[in-house]
Amino acid sequence: MKKEHKTWLIVDAKTGKFRVLSPKISLKNLKSKLKPTEVPIDLTMNVEVPETPILKAHGEIKLTQVQISELLLEEIEDDDDKQP
């Protein structure tokens, strides 16, 4: 997915500091908010966000006959314990 973002990047030529202002401000209104040492830069950034990959997993569980028997016995015992 690609997105384009526009904003004003304000650079103070004297101090070297940067600030960002809303892209909704017109150039006329912007100039009234600037210090004499500030330079407005109309900044457009194209941001490309990669698609989220779909992860897959595959596995296998192997139980021995003894393990299966133990699981069954545990379930039977649990059922007996739950009955009044």
C-alpha cells in the first residue's frame, strides 16, 4: 500500500532547528507564522507500507499407544471426579 503525505517543514536557518506544520495551512497564513530566519519547505513524502505477510505453520503430533491410553484414563478419571 502506498500513501502520500504532505506537510510543511520549517527550517530555522540561524539555529538549524526543524519543525513541522499542518499541510492545511495556506502559504499566505504560513508566512505570517514564520520568524525572519525560518524557511518553509513544502514536503511531500511517499510512504510504501508492505503487505502483512500471512504466516503459515504445519506440524505433526505423534502419540504412542501408551500416551493415548494415559490421556483416555485421565479423561475418564476427570469425568468421574466431576460427577456428584
